[in-house]
Amino acid sequence: MDNNNAERAQTLVEALPYIQKFTGKVVVIKYGGNAMISPELFDAVIEDIILLQLVGIYVVLVHGGGPEINEMLDRLGMESRFVNGLRYTDKETMDVVQSVLCGKVNKDLVSTIVRKGGSAIGLCGLDGKLFEAVKMAGEDYGYVGDIKNVNPGVVLQAIKDNHIPVVATVAFGIDDDTPYNINADTAAAKLSIALRAEKLILLTNTRGVLREKDNEDTLIKVIRPVEIEELMVQGIIADGMIPKIECCAEAIGGGVRRTHILDGRIPHSILIEMLTDEGAGTMIY
């Protein structure tokens, strides 16, 4: 017997109980960062999503588009400005954000999924008032919003029609006649709660939470919500990882069963997490 074929068969056998467990369940995946820039990683993510759809798992893809927004702003001679890690979004920048996220990035993702044999439909937070938001309080971030309500009907209809909903994170303003720019991790967390998702997966540019910074061998594979505060005090959860962990904790508090921070730089990290005993990244549950 060909050993390679035997290994492939064993992989499929290992995946079977996970397929049975998650079939008919909703999984929200937030997609951004290096996985969107590298063609190889881009293809791997799309292939993972299509495979999950084909085995009956309802995938909802929420995406950002920071690098593409930066590129367009550069072309237009506009400054990319950040305040406390959030993009300062004035009126002109908001026009670019809406155009790039809801237009180019969203439709490129949809067309790629379709070309590779999946079925997808593009949405943004304006459609059906999917995300209703008000201007973020406190520090002035411009047209950056705080989600106050999620109306998941358009996403549920897309799932019912056997499409992969691909969601751009621009929200409908309820306190002003304007759309708002929304943090994609936050949007994915709130949407996962509204959809009563089985899992929330955040694709990032790191292995997950590391006990020792820059030492990937110290990956913490499992974190319980009660442990988060102490890990922050110790400085283990720090910097850009803090808001991601907070999004995961919010999702867990809202009823999502499992949340994961995965390394989008690893090809097929989604399938490794979803369908193997090994898993990947850091799980918060």
C-alpha cells in the first residue's frame, strides 16, 4: 500500500468526528492581515472555507482590509493616521474605507470563492442594517463606530440559500446620517453572538498567545476567561493581543462555545484547528 495514500485516509478518518460535530453549525471567521496579502495563504484560506461549506458547516467570513485601504490612501495622497491603534477616519477617509472594503476587497473575496467552486454573497453592515452603530465615545477617532445592535437576518438568509456570507465591516449610523468604520474583530465577535455561532476564529499574524514574547514554543493552547485578567497583569496578554482576547471573551460571554486565535501565516490553519486532533493557535472557552 502507498504510505501517502494511507496517511491521507487516516487524515480523513481523523476529520470525520469533527465533521459530524460541526455539520449544521455556524462558524464565524475573521480574516485579515498577512493571510490576505500572500497569494498562497489567500488561496489556502479560501480552500479551507469552501471545504467546510461542502461538508455542511455554515461559514460566515468577516473581513478587514487595512493594507488595501493604506494602499488606496497612498495613491490618493492621503495620510494614514492611527489613534490608539485605530484608524482615524475623517469624512474623506470614510469614503475610501467604504469603497475599498465594501467594493474591491469584498467582491474580490466573493469572486475568488465562486471561481474555486464555492457559493458566496457579499454583504456589508449597511445591508439590512446588519450592524447599527453610533460614533465611538471618548477619544476622537472620527467616523469610527461602536456597534449597538446586530440584525443578522441578511446573513441567515444567505446561509439558508447555501451561500457563504462575506461581510465587510462598515456599519449603519443610527446617531448620524453616515456610515461608520468598525473594527473587524469586534464586528466578528458581535456577529458570532447574534448568530449563536459554535465557533469564532480570529486569523492573526502570530501563533496565538505566547507565554514568552517571540518564543513560539511557549504557545498557550487553552485559556479560560477567568485566567485572562491575571495573564494581562503578568504582561503575557499585551499590546495588540488585548483587544483580540477581549473580543473572544465577549463572544464567550454571549454564548459562543469556542473562540480561537489562529496564525493566518500557516497554510490551512483553519482546517488544522477545525478537523484535527492537534488543533492550532490559542483557544479561549
